[in-house]
Amino acid sequence: MMLLPQLTPGRLIRRYKRFLADVELLDGSQVTVHCPNSGSMAGCATPGSNVLLSLSTKTTRKYCYTWELVETDGYWVGINTGLPNRLTQEAIESGVISELQGYTEIRPEVPYGRNSRIDLLLGGDTGLCYVEVKNVTLLRDTRALFPDAVTTRGQKHLHELMRVVTEGHRGVTLFIVQREDATSMSPADDIDPTYGQLLRQASEAGVELLAYQAVVTPAEIRVSRSLPIRL
């Protein structure tokens, strides 16, 4: 469970330049905030949406507010792509992610492959497990979809995971769905057909695909349950 600091409410005016957004606070003032999400944020960046911001005390930051949550169709959605790795590690250590139990060591951001870094490297008597974590915010009907923009980086990660599987290790792509209104997970083939094709190829080659849903509230975010993956 990741407890969130006291968040500041506001209303989204616009999101632009990928990492910036303008927000109107409750007192009517407007601030430019950091947007920690490089994707398209389709469905999560509608002007007028309720948002929640964290406030940094670091004086060296140009933008002191960071956009953390957005309200969509009555649900809070976590848009900060810097959180899923920490959420995943907490969920493994607490036993929530049953498929990734039995390891005695968890190391983040370990170099591997061709100039890549694995999000989490699990180690123990049973060997090594390479875990790539993907943040999911896009929803259609009740299906969570990834990616929300063409991701050459994500395509590269699938190639890297297929390579570690051929070397005798476990390779896992773990989708963390930071919204509670999804009932399943699928690749967004219309957005990035190459990624969808590679995901199916990776699955056939032995890369394990997992999807877990997070409970998202203004007070906390925690990984709660697995979701079925529909390829």
C-alpha cells in the first residue's frame, strides 16, 4: 500500500508538451504542474476534469506541483508512471502477486540486454526473474489497454525479455492498471499493432504476461487483484 501525501485538488485546464499541464486550483488561481506521464493519456486528459496534485518542498524544482490523479467516469486514475515499480515491489513483498513469490532478493533498475534496465530483477534459489512493469490508464468499455501511444521502448523490452527466456531465466511483463473500472487487460492493437504482435509472440516464446489492478483513492494506491489478459 502506498500512502499518498495530502493532495491539492484542482481542475485541469490543458495538458501540453507531454510533461506539462495547467490546472486551476480551488481558489481560482492557475498553476503549471509537472505531468509524470509521457503517453498520450487518452481519456485521462480531458479539460475540466478533477485532478489531484502533490506538492514538493524542493526549492530547486521549477514546477512545485506534480499531477498524480485524475477523476474519470467517477473513478480516480493514477497517471504517475513513476509509481508502478514501487507498487509492484510492495505487492510482491506483501504476497499480493502470487506468481512472483519465492524470491529472496528484489533489485530495481538493473542493467541488462542491449543498453536496457529491467524494472525489477528477482533472485533466489530458483534462479532469476526479469520483470518489466507497465503503467496502464487507457480504458475502453471495461477493457484496460496498453499502450496509449506507439512505444518503441516497449517493443524493445519485449525483445529483451524473449532473449532472457532463451537464456533460461524467467521473463515477465506486468501491467499495473491504475484504475478500478477495468475487468480485463488487452493490447491496444489499433494504437500500436507492432507492440500487440510482439506481445503475442513473446507470450508464445515463454514470456509470462500478468495484469494486476490497483485500488486508487486520494489517500492511497495499492495493488489489489489480478485481471485476465485477453490477447
